[in-house]
Amino acid sequence: MSGTSELEALRESAVFIDGEGHDILRAMGNDRVSFLHRITSGKVAGLEVGQGGRTLLLDVRGHVLASLLVFIRGESLRLLVPGGQGAEVAAGLEKFAIMDNFQIALEAKLASLAVLGPKAAQALAGAGVAVPPSLVEAPLFAHEEVTSDVSGPLWIAHGHRCGADGLCVVANRASHDALVAALRAGGTLRLPAEIVEATRIAALEPAPGQEITPERFPVEIGLGAAIDHSKGCYVGQETIVRMRDRGTVRKRLVLLRSYGSDLPTAGDKIAAERQPSAGQITSAARLPGEWPVALAILANAVPVGAAVRIQHAGADLPAEVAAESPPWG
């Protein structure tokens, strides 16, 4: 069955994901760390060179404009944002930098790819990239510069995607293409887009444009852990703190397993016992040989394990709430 070999490789050895990638931003200026710590939701100040984390750019109402991966470097700071959002994120940050020594630019000549699975480092080694063992064993978002005889200088970060640990590689486009060719030559499989989507959903990972939209709060879409509750003000903080202190989070991101041949679609409504309008599907896919899976924004009153009905194309698809992402991480 199509995708079965690649799925096995993700779970047992290594695969690579290429295609959509990230936009890569470079932040400069003496205030780059303090500015981003003050404007975005997560912890930036206090991170050391070689460390990183997730933070969010929110609007003043607390809605998510973008999810950012931040990496601390010696004389700059690197941000990875979803592909196609780089210019918008840079402009959104720049409008707050009134009295700050802060500059940000899109590094359009750089491209990224992900190598995932328990043997990701070995796959890169087979492609001529020696990954430092300390990076593989380090916490998520740790990163280092490395060199390769095949691909030239590379920047590698310890990451997690599609439910699997792995390595995110950033390089200029010529080096990126050379690395892709070397991975293929070494037998590393490319994970097809449909399997990327299905494993992302099964791992409860929100995606831009699907779960991550300007109408959603971070605590509704599994991004509560990207909020640093110990720091001072950031854009959108007032709403987030009010939701936390008053306990007003009424819905959260869940994983549904649908029992039927039909695949739900984004926008399908969800009904539960004694709650005819319980939520809405945000994305859906199917792993080879398995029932469909879907992500949904669902009322907190509907617990994990509950039976629900997905209202799709005039019919009710039976489903179960398989897992949830707690609002605060």
C-alpha cells in the first residue's frame, strides 16, 4: 500500500521531509533578545547561545498570528516560521520596534528540510553530514553549525515533527539540494505529503491555516506551552491572563478517530450527547490501512473516550475522542 514503507521508515529508521519547509528570519541589534521576549508570548530572555524554544506572535486580543521557533546564536537570533509567512511576521514585529535597536530580515537564500526518525543522525552521516552526538542527546531546539564535504556549511537543530524526534537542517539552496540528493542516494525515503499530514494529525500537532488561525487563542489549539507565565507584559497578555485566572477556556484541541470509510473535511460540525454543537473539524487524513483521524476544536465538557458524531455531507460519521491537548500544555 502506498506510503507504508515510508511510514515504517519514520517509525524505525529515518525519512526526510522537503517541500513546504520554513521561512527563515534573522534578527539583529542589541535589543533583539529583550525585544522578542517583551513582544512575544514565550521565553526568549535567559536562553543561552545554542538553545531555543517556541514562542507566539499574538494580536492585542490574544489570538495567534504566528507560531515562531526561536534560536539563540552568538551575534544574532534566528526565527523559523511557517513557509510563506516570513515577510508578514517580520513586518508584524517591526511595527513594535519603535525605540528598540532591533532589525529583522528574511533570509531568502536559505532553505530547510527535516530528517526524522530514530536513525536521523545516521541518515545524515550517510549523506556526508557528521551530526555531533551532543546535539542528538540535547533538549529540543538545541542547535549547532556543522560542515559537510557534500553540502558545505549547515545549521542543524534538534526538532520534533509528525510525532517523531529528528533534525531540522538549514542551508543555502544549493547545499540544500545537494543534501537532498545525497539522502536519496543513501536510501533515505522522502515522506509523502499525505503521510506528513496524517502523522501530524495523529500526533496532535496544530498547523498554520488549519488549527493556527487569527481567530483562535493559543490555549484552544495546543499551544499553551508556548506561553511564559513568569514574565511581564507581551502583546495579547491581558486576555491570556484573564482566561487563565478566570478559568474561561471552554474548548481545546482534540484527536478524533472516525469509524467509517468517509473522510471528514475541515468545517464539519461535531455533535455529542446532550451537546448538538460541540465543536468543529479543522483537519483530517488517513494513515495507510487505518481509520481516518481528525483534529477538532471541541468543548471541554466532551471528555476523552466520548462517542461523537461528525456531520459530514448530510450524514453522521461515528467517531471517538481519542486524545486531547490540555489548554495550558
